Amino acid sequence: MAGRKRYTPEQIVVKLRQHEKLQAEGLTIPQACKRIGISQGHRIAAR
């Protein structure tokens, strides 16, 4: 699994907050995920 990025719990919380903010601004889930640089699978797993 070389080259795969691991996020710390603090980074995950920040990304989820960014995602929620983008959704509140009207972006769809895939658009918000792309903007913050995560896959939808990461978003679901982190919740």
C-alpha cells in the first residue's frame, strides 16, 4: 500500500467539517468530496 495517504483523526474531523460547509453552500456530495480531495468512500468510512 505504498503511496497511500493516511489521515490523522484531527485531519479527518477538519475534512468532514469542510465537507459539511460545502454542502451547506449547495454543492453535491461528489462535488464537495472532489473539492476537499477525498473519495466518497472515505467520507462514508469516516462518519
